[in-house]
Amino acid sequence: MTSTLRYFRFKGLLQHEQWLSPAYVGVDDQGLVQYLSTVAPVEGTGIEAIDGLAVPGFQNAHSHAFQYAMAGWTESHPPGTDDDFWSWREAMYRCALSVDPDQVEAIAAMLFAEMVRHGYTHVAEFHYLHHDPTGKPYAHLAEMGERIIAAAKMAGIRLTLIPVFYQRSTFGQPPNERQRRFISATLDDYLKLLDTSRQAVAKNPGTGLGFSVHSLRAVDFNDIIQTFRSGPANLPFHLHVAEQKKEIADCVAFCGSRPMQWVLDNLPVNDRFNLVHATHLDDVEVKRLAQSGAQVVLCPSTEGNLGDGIFRMKEYVSMGGRWTIGTDSHIGINPLEELRMIDYRQRLMTNRRNTFSGDAGHYMINECVSRGRVAMGLQGKENFSPGQPFDAVVYKASTHLLEEAHPNTWSAIIVYTSDSSRVLGTMIDGHWVVKDQHHVRGQSIKQEFRKAMKKLVGLP
């Protein structure tokens, strides 16, 4: 028996090559697109008319959910102190040692609900908070991963869970005591965690799995190579690399190679690789990385907040390099802000406005969405297509800058001028999860978040 489609009419819908206007979308009971056209369906009745512009839901390719609890905590800098990434990391350790599973679930649900409100429809959780506060594994190895899965279901966002292999403190050194909740001592320990996480994901349809090594400093080099070789061949692989100048210097002192140089020389880097930050690259590394097919995952709000540095985007893209975005520590959650920061930092460095060729807004949306999907383990170049879930963020077409604008300026106006107040709502599987700034489960999510945060008061 054929299911009845639900139909929507948008003022515009962004495909990879152009805007469709008007755009009619028919969605089946599973939330999959079955009709997509500029022509109204013959059988369509009760079409929901939406005065909005539908953009494909953004992909958040790098998230540490528990760190949302400490957003804003580390912004007081007493005179005479020298605050950098490494001092921030000590505050992060305090937060990591202070949250229990219930708190982690509540914090993640609030974060994920906020992501949806800003237009993200899928998140990759780079998950390394594995054990209890004493460092002992939970009776169920994937306890904390299952809490992240539950939070994503509550918030209505798609999730790719990425259990992280974290073995030591820095190059050649054992883990420090403050990292005890993160640690898998051996590759076998990590693979057991990965397998248990796979089982948890399998019980939750629509949830994906990836695998990861935290960074070169955090895992033995031989184990990094073996992790990739031992991991499932169909899953995306994620890795922090070359984020901080001290990390570069320590790596060179330890093995004689720069971090990205070592990755490119020792791993079969291809489009399964998602290299997070990649902030400090030399000329040879930029070229080799661009040619590899891998994607860089940039987190501009966090990279700025932590003083990491600025990725060489203009050069990288001119060589064909691929990239996407994430929000990392979640000091910022708006995808449009991430895109603007990427572009404007290049403009400030080069004193030129053409970071990207052509329609920069359209290009940035297409690139971060399509390569974000690859980072999640998904495929498909077109923004919206029959047989695929209808996931979209819808911007108000009635706002003054968009109302009378020509479609060839819509992407730029959205990317360069919009904030969350311009979002009409976010749809996942063809259903409004957020509309007019209100999440369908927002009240209960916020209530649990308040309870979790009350237990953390005074921690900074």
C-alpha cells in the first residue's frame, strides 16, 4: 500500500547548482523525499505553504558535548597570567572529572537541541569521556556513549558516534591522572570499546559510527597505524592534528617529523580521513593534504577562543582541498558564524575579499554540507534528492534583506547577514523539530539541563 505524502511549498530550496523557486517537496511516512519539483503535485492536497528558503541541514563534524557545560567559564584572565590552550585544558580536565552519566546526557541534550535551533541536523560526537571519575570502566563499556545516543534522540538530531582512542598525555609519556576518564591503555582495550559502541549504535536506527585516534600526542605511533588498519573499512576516521605550535615542536623533538608530515607519510590518507584543525601546515603539507582527498574539519569559533591560529584556507581551496565545519568546545554554535569566520580571517590575512571563487555563500554551504556528510559516513552530492531524508534549516523569506532579493543573492544574504533570529525552523525527517525558536521538547530538555548545571556551580 502506497503511503500518503505530506507536501510542503517553499519560496526557495537550495540545490547544489541553483535555487529551486518555488519548490514543492513531498515526504513519505519515513521522512524520505518522494517528490521534488518547481511544479505543484497533481495529487497534492493540503500543501503546507512556508514563506521560507530551505537550505540543507548543516553537518557538525566535530563535537565534545560535555565541554558545553564550561562555555564561558574560562574567559577571566587575571593580570600577570599567561592563559593559552594548555591552561584551558586544565579547566577542561576539571569539568571532565566532575560530570556523571546523568549530567552528561542532560548537557548533551541541551547542546544538541541548540544545534538544531541554529540549523544543524547531524552531529559527529568525538567521544572520549569513557570511564567513571576514578578512571574505572563502567560495567557496560559504552555507558557514556549510550548517554550521548539518548541525548541525540531526545534532541531529535542525527548522530555519528566516534569513540576516541586516548592512551597517553603527550609524545612518549604516560597519561596524567587528570586524563583517567579518557584512557584505553592498549589497542585491544580500544577495539573492545569500539565494538561495544558498535552494538549500542546498532540498537538505535539512524545513528552512525566512526572511529578515531585523539591525536599523535595521545597514542603510540605504532598503535595509530594499527588502529586504522584494524578499524572497520567502511567507517570514517577522525584525528586531531597540528592544532598548536607547541604540539608541532614537541612532535619534531620526539620523532623528527611535523604532525601532518607524519600522518601523510605513515597513513593511507584519503577521503575517509577527517583531520581536525590542521592549523599549522607548511607549504608541502598544504599541497599534499589538498591532493589526498581528505577533508579538514575546521572549528573557527573554538580555534579562535583557544588561540590556536588560522588555517591556510585560501591556498588550500585553490589546490582543490576539501573541508567542513564543527563546533568542538561549543563556545559558538551558529554554522553561519563559523563560515563567516573562515572567510573573514582569510580576508584579513590577504587583504583581499575573494577567498573563494564565484558565489562564496553558495560554495560554503555546499562544501561544508557535502563534506560534512562524508565525515558522518554518508554519501550523496545533491543537497536534496528523492529517497533521502528531508533535513533542512528554513530561513525566513520575509526578512527585509531577502524579501525582494533576486535568488542569485539568497545564499550570500543568508551566510553573510543572518543570525539565529532569521531561522524560521529546522526540519528533520520532514518534521519540524524547532519552529519559531521553540524546540518540540525544549521545556523538558532545559529542565534536566538546569538540574545538571546546579551540581556544577562553583566548579570554575
